[in-house]
Amino acid sequence: MAAGARLGVGIIGAGRVGPVIGAALAGAGHAITGITSGSDDERASAILPEVPVLDALEVVRRSELVVIAVPHDELPGLVRGIADAGGWQIGQLVLHTDPAFGTDVLRAAAEKGAIPLAVHPAIAFTGTSIDLRQLRAAFAAVTAPAPVLPIAQALAVELGCEPVVIAEADRAAYAEAITTATTFSRSIIGQATGLLRGIGIDNPGGYLSALVSSTVEQALRDASDPLGPPTGL
């Protein structure tokens, strides 16, 4: 993608991720050509107003860049199904947002001449405009064939993220790290707020907010320090 190039972008997946990615790219000057129907069309239309709702093949037909943001188990079959229907186009950019897959899952599209890209912004998406601010403070895992890696990196930057290259072979470990961080955090906070609620604290989430935020920030600083966390109190 040349500097300053503007693309027609189609979104497959109208859950929490796809519409936000579309809005971020629209904010960078790209035109959103269409979006598929999904789990919450009302929320999608709020963040991408006046974008036509189309079936997946029509989204692909209209777009120079196709962003696929669907559940993990649906991604391989979707890519293959569009290939079998003759949807993918030579030179078309195809980008998915799943943390666990690199570009191998897009092989059926690549075999038809499309350019495969994997970009996972490392945030917990809410599906609202709040995510657009979160993206500007986030990193994004980028995987792509070497000749087109700069395109994936440029798109990550246009989302507002700092791109970090993850090798195809390392995507599974990357996904495990993301799942561990998110699942463990939710579980521990759920357990702690349940205990506080049990002793009569009406707003346990608010009570723990500053404590949890400061603890996580300290842990992240310690993890970033090459000398390791301090040993004393």
C-alpha cells in the first residue's frame, strides 16, 4: 500500500471488533464499502452509520481491502467458502483480526491471488467508540509474508496502534498469552468483587478500581524492566 493510498474497505463481521476496525480505518481516510449482518446490527450501525449491510460475497466484490472479524471457529470455513464461490480477487488485501491465526488460515484466498494479512489489536473490544481511543494506546500483532509486511504494519498504524511483528509459528503462543491475560484478569476480579459484595460493599467494582489499576500498572512496569521487579518492599 503506497503512502497516502485510500482503499475501499469491506467488513465481514458485525460483532464488537469489525465495526470498530471499520470506523478506525474510515477515520484514516478509507471508504467503507459495506458490512455484513452480525450479532448486534444496531450497535454496528451506531459506529458505522449509513454503511450498507451486504452479504459476504458482495462485500468482497466491492472492496479492495476486506477485514474479517468473525469468531475463531468460523474463520477457516468462511475464507474457504468465499474462495469456492469465486469471491476473492487478484491483488485484493484480506486482513483478519484473530489472535490465534497467522496468514496460513487465509491460504484459500491467497491461492486466488489475494494478499493475506493478520493484524490483531491487543485491546478488549467493547464495540463502541471507546475502543477508538483504546486503539491509540495499543499495540497490534502483525503477521504477513515478508514482501507485504509493510502493508500490514501501515494498516496497524492507521488503526492507531504500534505494530509488533509476530512470526507465523509464534501465533499460537501469542494467542495463549492474550487468553491468559484476559481470562485470568476477569476471573480474579470476579472472585474479588464477589467476596466484597458478600460483606456488604454495594459497588465492589468501583471500590477495587484504583487498586486493581495501580497493581496492574506496577506489574506491567516490572515486566518491562530488563532488571526485573524490585526485590524489596
